[in-house]
Amino acid sequence: MFGVGNGQAIHLGERDCSLQRRHQKVLEEAPSPIITKKERHRMGETVRLAMSEMGYRGAGTIEFLYEDGEFYFIEMNTRLQVEHPVTEMISDIDLVREQIRIASGEGLSCTQDQVHLHGHAIECRINAEDPETFAPSPGLVKNYVAPGGMHVRVDSGLYTGYVVPPYYDSMIGKLIVYGVTREDCIMRLRRALEEYVVEGMKTTVPLHQKIVRDPEFQRGEYTIKWLERWLETTREAGG
């Protein structure tokens, strides 16, 4: 959401960040595959009105737990988050630009009535980690080829010859894909993951390739505990 501090605020829908390992997000999508249009409106308006009455200024992300038609407040992050590109994909609003506009005193570029969410977007966090043990895998990038094409976006600073250091967060890229429907989005994501090449180190690309092929993920039948259970079951089954 964005607020300008004078009672004006807008929300940009929700993102589903349930696919987590040890409370670290692995894959995010927007909109959530289980939230109804009515629930989305109720949640969004609750956030917008709260931020308006609070006089909030700037970008903000409100986190909720959702269960059985009800949502429960966890925390508020007073900033954009890693997964903000999926919101950009379905809203056609540059969130970084919007944040700068507000900071410079220009105000919002649109009203809530002008926010039109459409289609579906998924982001995969690509980490320099072993996809099975999740051990860090820093080192020299011997060959790097990013996927491309319509509605495929890669946010990364990688290039052939770059050395990934062992001192920081292991995320080395974000793959964001858009589709008219969730099914279209998943199909495009599968292709993009197959085209993603990072040689010289291990990455979590193979993990994402397995996740997007899982029938439960494809049906949107997952919870915040799903990924860790899935990983355990996969290891027991030998891959």
C-alpha cells in the first residue's frame, strides 16, 4: 500500500508468500490462488482505511495470516519488499517510482478507483544454494544466461565472470513471470526456469522446477507449512 500522509492511501491487492522454508520466502505470487474477490476487497479496504486514518506516508506492506475466511495481522513493514515485482506485474504500477513520487511531495499517481489488478504473476527467488541441502554455494559464475521473452522479468546483477561472495544473503536473482491466468503463468514459468543457466555453482533453480510441477502447487493447495513437509517427503522418496 501507499499513503501520502494527508489521509489519502491506496492498496494494491495481496501477495501469497506461503511457500517458505525456515520462515524464508522461496516463491511468491499475486493474487493469492485461494482469496476470493470479496475477501480481497475487504482485506484491502481494511488496510487502506487504517493507513488513511493513521496518516501514513510512504510505501508499506501489511502481513497477515489467513485461515477459513479470516485474516489476522502479523506485522507491518514500512518499505517495499523483495517480492514487490509481482504486484507491479498485475497492477502496471512502478512501485519504486511511486515511492519516489511520494518522498518528493508529488503525491499518488492514481486513486484507488484507478487501480486495476489483472492476470497473475509469480516470483521465484534464485539463491546460490544447494537445491537439496541448502548449503551456501558461492563462487565464480562460469556461464550465465537469463531467460527472456514476453512477460518474463529477471532482476539480478549476475554476469559471466562474476564472483558470488560468501559474506551476504544467498539470493542472486529473482525470476518474475506474468500470465493472463495462473495456469498460463505457471506454463511460462516452467519454460523460463528451463532456460535459466547459472554454471559454476549450485542454485535453487532445480528446486523451483520441481515445485512448479507439483500437482498440489498447480492447484494452489498449499499452506505456510507445505514446503517443509514437501521437502521432507521428497527426500524420503529419494528426490
